[in-house]
Amino acid sequence: MSRKHINRRRFLAATATVAAITIVPRQVLGGPGHTPPSEKLNIAGIGIGGMGKSNLRQLESENIVALCDVDREYAAKTFKRYPKAKTYTDFRKMLDKEKNIDAVVIATPDHTHAVVSMEAMRRGKHVYCQKPLTHDVYESRMLAKAAKETGVTTQMGIQGHSGEGIRLICEWIWDGAIGEVRQVDAWCSFVLLSVWSCRVELEVESPSQG
């Protein structure tokens, strides 16, 4: 398999699991049986302390070759879990130095997703990025343009979009199973209380008086 022209079906099947879902069976990821090292993808994680940690654990059938996080203390467990991976605090240096990277998994703070994704695509790396992909429509259009120009495979990490059930329903609708869709209603039934909605208190030193 050419790493430059990665099999889209295989990459999407593998990245579908990084949203922490278990609906995709093991054989979809390259099994059953052992996958030769030459057929494995070289994966780099950017932002590996929170959601990125879970993302990488779903891709351990591949080669985790590089890790990047600005907070080494917060990401310490992930760095320790993959001792063979090269470690960085600057994703740009990692992308420049590690030429063998095939794809990146991005789970940095939300406002940086577009910038990191663009830098990876410009270097010919396939991209799996956690939601939200961009800050505005302009950034989304720029990323879509870059993906088309570079020919890389991309996916945004949304559990609902990655599940086989949702994909099957979409195929039914596209095939006209329920006729022309005229209206779609959506709602959320609960508020998720998690690390994303928690307030973090930081200790700030007061300016010296005198």
C-alpha cells in the first residue's frame, strides 16, 4: 500500500473508532489476523492529554510514532504509554522533522483545530480532527480547499457521524427510502457536565508593589 495514496476506506474505518465508540468490529480495522508492520499507518497525536489520549488508544493497531502536547505534565500518562514515540511540544517542529508520519490525530483546544489541520494537510498528512473543526465558515472553506488540493483523507471526530447506524440511515435517505426530505428537527435531551464545561481556577501572582 502506498502511504501517500492511503486507502480511504481503511483510514476512515480506523479513524471512526477514535471517537471512543465500539460499534466498529475489530476486523474492519485490518483484521482478522495480524497486520504486517509495512501495512500499518504511522500515526502522530497532537494534543494528547484529554480526548487525544482516548483517540490514540483506539488506534493502537497502527504505529504511534510521534506525540505532541504543550503541557507535558497533563499529558504525562500518554507520553509514558508510547515510549517508542518521538515527543514534542511544538507540532510544527514535529511535522517538519518526522517525515514518516502518515496521519495525525488532532485534539488540541478548539480554537487551534483549523490551524493545526491546515499545517498537517500542507505537509501531505491525512487528518482526523476532533470537533469543532473550525471557528467560522471561512476557515472551513479554506480547509476543504486544502484537502482537495493536497488529496489527503480527512475526517472530523463526531460520534454520531462515525457510527454505522447513522451511516446506514443516511444511505437509506440518499437512496430515497422515505422520499424527499422537507424538514429535519434536532434537539439535545441533556446537558453534558464534563471537563469541557468545568471552570478552571488558575493561580495568578500579583504584580510586585513598590
